[in-house]
Amino acid sequence: MKTMIKAGLLVVLLSAWPVLAGDFRVGVVDTERVLRESAPAVKAEKKIEKEFSGRDQEIKKLMKQAKELQALLEKDGGTLPDADHRNKERELTGMNVNLQRMQREFREDLNLRKNEELAIVLEQANKAIQTIAETEKYDLILQEAVYRNPKIDITDRVIKYLGGDKVDSSKDSK
């Protein structure tokens, strides 16, 4: 008996679905694209590049010095006195250890800063999505989807909104 009631209820709900779905607005946002192309994301990327450019140049300078020392050892290794050769090898080893440490710290710090900045951009994007959803009367906005029909993709509007442009709510993207 319960099974028949459940089946009957399911039939009623399924038959009413087209009526309900007609007023149901869904939108989809490609979050990765927003984090890559929006004005705040581009600004954050430039800020990070500027912030880390000095350390990057320092690492490149040390790499160049290590390569030059390596080349010197390979070229003049046989003509250098043993003590000088050992000292140069120790110097090269120290440079390589220091270089590896600097590169590791650089990567860690860079990833940390990127995550911090992306969290800020994501928070702004979420606020933009919520504003667009409320303004344009969306019932559901999804941020990730395996497939998205271009008719319901509102990513461009979110990017435009984050760029400071007003979103035209008269556009109907059902």
C-alpha cells in the first residue's frame, strides 16, 4: 500500500514538473575562468608578480653564478691547484644548496600568497554571483558543472560585474 502511495505521489510530482520548471531559473558559473580572467584576478596576479620579482631576480642571479662556477671548474679544473679546486667545488656545493633552499622557500611563499589573493577574489566573485542571482531572480546558481549549456552560463556577467561594469538585468538567459 505504501509503495502505491509513493508511486502515485511520484507520478503527480513528475507530471507537475514542467509547470514548476517553467519558473525555475538556473545559472552556471565557470569559477576557474573568473579566477583567471576577472579584473580582480588579473590585478592580484600583477600584484604578486611585482611582490616576488625581486626574489625571482635574486634566484636567477645565483643560478647564473653557479653555472659560471660550474663552467669554470669544468674548463680550468685540471689546471687549478688541488686546494683551489676543492675550495671552488665546496663553493659550488654551497651555492647549489642555498639555491635549492631559496627556490623551495620562493615556491612555498608564492603559493601561499596566490592562495590568499585567490581567496579574496573568490569572495568577491561569490558576492557578485549572489547579487546577480538576486537582481535577475535566479533560483539556483551552480559554480561547477561537468557540462554547461551556454544559454545558462553567466560567467561573462560575473566577470563584467567584477570589472566594475553594471550588469544589464534586462537580458534574459533562460
